[in-house]
Amino acid sequence: MAEPLYDAKNNTDLDLDIRPISGALGAEVRGLDLKDLDDSGFETVHSLLMQYSVLAVHGQAHLTDEDLRNFGLLWGNLDVHGYSPTVEGFDDMLNIRSGPKGRASAEGWHSDVSWKDIPPKISMLLARKVPSIGGDTVYASQYKAYEDLSEPMKELLEKLDAEHDGRNFDIDLIKKPARHPVVLKHPETGRKALYVNAGFTRRITGLSPYESKGILNMLSEHCTRVRYQARVHYEVGTLSIWDNRCVQHCAPPDYGYEERELHRVAVLCDERPSR
């Protein structure tokens, strides 16, 4: 069943400033404190995320890493990535850091850790340090990408599965691909979304290599068209939250070697993605 849209005018408990980022997805939120949320406050955030797919909740610089982890746990079990640098003392919190000695970026479009059998449903990044210019995260709606396909293409893709692997992190992960539907049905909203990405999707099962490559190349270009995008601009203390089941993202390395540090928590799906 689809989630009801959140209506700020009918909320008497919170005085929120909610501003859509683009016509495709995303909203900026001010006036919300994510520390020690009560049930009503969490339901507000959840409803907003189901409506907008991406939230940029500003004003959260006071959150400690333990607070961030506790907020993540409100959504479910946390992912332990296993291959990327972590925040000291937290094996389930990544430290995405860039600076004069090196640049860390995820310039390519992807859905977080889709190479696992149980991938993340929700990801969140808390901005600790931001560059003077650039350093945004760009998101693309996979609801919109699916909805714009022709009916014959939808009919074809809805029958197909694809293999994802994490060879970018460890070459041995080629031997452990995860298989997911090319089109999934969101378990909370009931909407359909494309679930392939250039970062981790390697082939469509049951097709020849030529056929698979042709379809994946087409989808990679289609899924990330500008019309489906929204860009989150960070302030120190901005928490970006997004739904990996219906969103892809990338991080343009457009800030030189200035310092940028984001702490990331990802919440695992309750079950494998399904159609």
C-alpha cells in the first residue's frame, strides 16, 4: 500500500520548513532535531522520505557519531560494508574523507552495495567538513526512470533479473554475485523502480552477452538523465537520507583537494528486493 503524502499544514507537533529540491525528487528540511526522536517525529521523517525519496535535513551538527548510529537503528539493522574506511570505533559507519593527501569520491552512478544479497534500503550521510564550493551529492529517481519507459520495454524488463558484484572493492567478489530483479516493487510505497546501476550491475541473466550489454548500456544512460535528478548541497551538519530502493546517486569530485568528510550509515533491507 502506498504511503500517504506528508502534509506539513496538518502537523501540529512540528514547525518544519520543507522545500522540494527538484520536480523529480528530494526535499530540504529545516526545523527538525534528529536526536532522540519520539515515535511521532520518526513517523514524520519516514513519511517525508517515502514522499520525496531524498531528504537533506539541515542543522544536525550537534549529532555525535553514536547519535547518528542510533538514528540509523530506528530504520533497521545496519550494514557492515567490510571494504571501505570506517569511523574509529564503528565498524558499521563509513568515513568518506577527502583532502590534500587524496580524494575519495564515488563519481560513478550507483545504488549502495547492490552487490549484496540483502542490500541497504536506506543510506544517510552526515556532513562533518565541507569544501568552500562543490562537494554535493546528486541523486536520480528510479521511479521516474521506470515510469518514462515504453510499455513494451517495461513488459520486457519486468521479467528479467541481473547480477551485481563488488569487484570494485575486492576482485574476489566476482565469484559472489547477487541476483536482483531489473524492476523491483517498493515494499512500502508499492511503486515500481528500476534497479540496475553502472557501478555494480554486470549482466542480465538469461540473455546473451551482446543483448545484456545493449540493454544495460541503454538503462545506464536512461536512469540518470538530468530530468530525474536532484542535487543536495551540504552545510556542516546536513544529514542527507535517501532510499536506495528507488534512487541512484553519485558524488562529483568538483572541489579539488579541499577537505570534505561525511560519515555514512546504511540500513539493510528487511528482505531481498523482489518484483
